[in-house]
Amino acid sequence: MKRVWIVLTALALLSGSAATAAERNATQSAAGGKASSVAKVWQSKLDPVYMLDVEKYPKFEAEILLKNGRTLRFCCVKSMMNFFYQPFKYPGYGVGPRGQGIDKLYVRDYLDGTRIPAEKAWYVFGSRLAGPHGDDLIPLSSKTRAELFVKRYGGTRIMSYKEMRKKDFGLIKYLDM
């Protein structure tokens, strides 16, 4: 039954509303007529940009808290910033141009998993460590920790949040090549 649900969910993601209706009907039948919330839970685990399972990459996880109370989870900093700079590509989340609708951004310190505000983090660029979707920015809670990370994993540049934001979408696009 679990395998059937996974296949139906994959079809729903690939083929749109027709498969979604079929999945809903199959889920309703399996649950005795009631729509199951399993599909919602499964879909909330997916990164909205790269469609990767966020829980597979806890060291890279990033979040955007929206003013409408919703939390968007991302598999990595690159994905979160991609969404931040281009929210028009992901309609339905209530985010307007220039971050309208966004309350806060959070990242995880790569070394210990501590959740920190994105604007307080330091980011390592050009390390030997690949993120869930290739090259990425590695967040750390202090410049000292970022320097220690560079000694262990390499890196060509350490940037504050402000420096990263000055690079704008060009940096994210470069990392995504």
C-alpha cells in the first residue's frame, strides 16, 4: 500500500491535477472515505525549489517564516535564497517582490546543527563539501567557526549575510550552474 501511495504521489507531482484527483480518490478509498493528511505531510517535507526531501539533509536545512504563519523548509541555503530572490516562480506561498510576506529566515550551523537567524550567520563559499544540490553556501554561527570550517573542508571566501546579499541572485545562479 505504501509503494502504491508513493507512485501515486510521484504521478501527482509530475502530471498535475488529474493525478492529484486520482491520488485523492485512492487515499479516500484506503482511509474508508476520509481524505488522508498523509499527502500533505509528505509534500511539506519537499523543498519547494528543488523538490528534494528536506529531512534527508538536516545539516543543510534552511527555513523561511512567512508573515501568514506558514514555514517553508528548504534543503539548503542556495535553495532558500533562490526562493527569496525569485518568489514569483513559486506562486501560492503569499510572498511578493522584494520579500514582501517574509518574516524571518533561518539556517543551521553546519557543524552543530544550531538553528540561527540567517542575518547572523557567516557563509563559506567554495568549499570541497557539496550540498544536496551541488555547490552551496555553508552557514556557520560565527566567523571563527567559519574559519575553522575552511581549515577542514576548504573554502575560497567567508561572507557575512550582508556581503552575501550584496552579491544578489548572481551568486545563487553561479552556484546552480
